[in-house]
Amino acid sequence: SDHSLEYPMSPNQMDWAKLYPYYHDEKVMAPGKISREVQITDIGCGFGGLTVALAAEFSDTLILGMEIRVQVTQYVEDRLLALRENSPPGQNVYQNAAVIRGNAMKFLPNFFHKGQLSKMFFCFPDPHFKQRKHKARIVTTTLLSEYAYVLKEGGIIYTITDVLDLHEWMVHHLDGHPLFQRLDKQWEDSDDCVRIMTNATEESKKVSRNNGSKYIACYKRLPDPEI
Ligand code: SAM
């Protein structure tokens, strides 16, 4: 249950310094503030494999994993703290990655400003196979409008799953949304993040071990229409 979850009233009221202390300078910044904004989210990050891999790849960019399960979130938090502590002195590796416990289907605009994010990852989301559970899927038309709100123009939604039915569901909803346009296979093949998400998450490793299929779909956030 997520009844006990806490959400900031707005992105400005979030204690970002707690998550990214390296980017807070108490001499010049108000409490909770940091010198840059989160730009990449790993939604339903699980055990954090992608969050960790992206943090190493984009060392100047803040990455945030979001995970609903308490123990799993705690695991990722400990994992990131250990990585930070073990990083060579002066290098500050992994200071740019953090995790929060939250339900990504709720209140994302409380965490992020309009157009703040450049990439959102949805890796191996829970499939919710049964028809009556489909509304629990993390990609729906309504939720896509929220994702479009927090994504900047040209920002990208990455999806990957081993469940063909879920892949087709996500493609159907994204294709039908006026603010998203699919990126082609050639783009996928040349994008570093596609390569990383295909191999770095715990679920992607499991699928590889079982020789399963991985279905990928990536979409670009289009400009808002003129009114
Ligand atoms: N992305 C990871 C990977 O590829 O290894 C984890 C995949 S796992 C199958 C799906 C994860 O999404 C689970 O850890 C689950 O707890 C989390 N999750 C499900 N619904 C969520 C929600 N509404 N908000 C945040 N996380 C959620």
C-alpha cells in the first residue's frame, strides 16, 4: 500500500540536498537546495542496476531512481551510499545518483517542474497480465500526459520489456498520444542508453540468462501544439 507515502507540495519544497548532498553548498544555498536539477529518472528502478550504470555514464547529470517497494528502495539507497564511499578520493563518483520511495503513477509534477526531465526510463515494468489489472499499468494515456508534462521538448521515454503483450500495449498508447513520436530502429541501434538499458538492469540480465526476448520502444517528446 502507498498510503503512507509522502510527497512534496511542489518541486521547490523537496529536500533535494538530502538526496544529493554533494550538490548542496550550505554557505550559499537555502536548506534543501542543490546546484542543478534531476534530469533522468529510472521509474520502477528495482535493485538499481540502470540507475548505477547511468550515473557512471552521465557523471554530470543527476539521476533519480523511483521505486515503490520499501525494502528494495532501501537496498538501492545502501548500494549508492556504498558506491559513493568507495569512490576514489576527489572523484565523487555516484554523487549524481539517488533513489526515492514513491509511486510514479502519482504526483510526478510534485517532484519535477514542467519540462525538467530529458530522459525517463521504464525498464521491465510490471506486466499486470489480467485484463482487470491493465489500469495498473504504468503507461496509459492519462499517465503519458503527466510524463509529457515533466519531459522537455525532445526529451525521451525509453521502454523495454520481455512481455510482448505489454510492449504492444505501451506502443499502442504512446503511438496514440499527440505529444510523443516513436524513434526508429536505426536510432535505437545508435543510442548508448538503449544499449545500457538492454543490459544493465537486474531484470534485463535475468531475461538474457533465460534467452528471453527484449522488446524496445523509444519516443521523443514533441513540442506543445500552438494554440
Ligand atoms: N527496472 C528494474 C529492472 O529492470 O530490473 C525493475 C523491474 S521490476 C519487474 C518492476 C519494478 O517496478 C518493481 O521493483 C516494482 O516494485 C516497481 N514498481 C511497480 N509499480 C511502481 C510504481 N507505481 N512506482 C514506482 N515503482 C513501481
